[in-house]
Amino acid sequence: MPIAFWLINYNMNLTLKIWRQANTTSKGEMVTYPIENVSPDMSFLEMMDVLNEQLINKGIDPVAFDHDCREGICGMCSMYINGEAHGPDRLVTTCQLHMRKFKDGETITIEPFRANAFPVVKDLAVDRSAFDRIQHAGGFVSVNTSGNTQDANNIPIDKHDADKAFDAATCIGCGACVASCKNASAMLFVSAKVSQYALLPQGKIEATDRVLNMVKQMDDEGFGNCTNTGACEVECPKGISLENIARMNREYLFATAKG
């Protein structure tokens, strides 16, 4: 087979329908942008970078979107792509999504994460500080730093519990669970933060206050309740399990009974 066969240009031409909104209070709309010669090896954000460069060269305001590490760690990137949080792939964030998941000639609809508790800042960028306030309400362990602290390795922890706590702690707070939930519930996020401490002896002392305060803050932020649809677990880029919601419900029941 001639080597020239492998040099065929497999780049794609796409149509992007992107939500454009100047600020939180302004009215937004979907705007269509054609983009050509998109390499299937590009990440989704690299494709957005190419689009923005083209828009800037034409004197058009670039599309605003959140991003930071671009390694699937920070949880900043948050796009609702073709009706799915982070797009059609599984266990990846938007920055880890590659254009090979799309076909030449395809129309891609790109929206921000939709929730009353996640107001749009501009275009595809949303304000997720509600998650920060929930975390501040109880997602921590008060550590004695007086010099008499015990080394964590001296505290025996069951391997099963340690693994479950680690799995819960992999939550990056991206908000995909909220965006994919018909109720805009933050239960998966909050339960992951509650679980990572509830399973460890270091988190037992403040367990009652933690779950009560975090659930209250979640409700105050305006997130919806969980109706066990399971979309949050499916769309979660870190595969956080619904088991954490069940654990948080038990923790909350115990805390309220304890008074």
C-alpha cells in the first residue's frame, strides 16, 4: 500500500452552536460558528482555542470558558456538550475530551452548566462558588497544630474504609453532577465530601456538625434534592458512586437523631 495513503488529511469541518451571554443579567442566545480543519487529535479545549483565535482575528469577542490545569484534575472546565456534561466520552473532563469523538460535518451544541445555583458569568463560564461555601461549612478536619499531633500513619484504618474514602476524595468539584441532574441536585458532590471524612477516624469527631452544616448550606444555595435518577454518577468524570449519597443520608439521620 503506498505510503501516501497514510498522509490523507482526516481533519474535520464542524459547525459549533455556542451559548453567548455577555454577563449574568443579560439575555443570552445560541450563536453558530463554522470551524474547519479540526484535527481529531485535538482536545476539545484546543479546538475552542483555535475558534477563539479566529474570532479575535475577525474582531469578534472570544468565547469565555473556564479552564486551568487541562489535565482533568482541577475541575474548572465545565461545558455541556450535545446534551451531556463534559461531552460524549465517559470518565473524562472537557479538557480530556478529544475531537475524535466527533464526526466530520457534525453540529456540536455547547452550553454552560445549567443550574440556578451556578449563574452564568459570561458565555460558558459559570460561578460555582456555591460549592466553595458548602465546603467551608464543614468539609474539613480541625487539626491540632500545637506540636502534639499524631502521625496519621500511626492510626490503623481498615483497608476497605481507606479505599472508599480515597474514592470519595477524588471528586474534583466540577459540577457535572449538578448539570446532569434534572433537579440540579448537588447531593453527589456533598456526599463525596462528607464520605471522605466520615470513613476515617480523623473525621469522626466533627462528623455530626459536618453533615448538618454542609447539607444546610447546600439547601441554602438552592440546589435541588436527589430523586435517585443516577445521571450524576454516569456523567461524573471521576466515577463517584451513588453509595456516597446513601452514606450521607445515614450520617444525616444519625446526626439529627443525636440532636
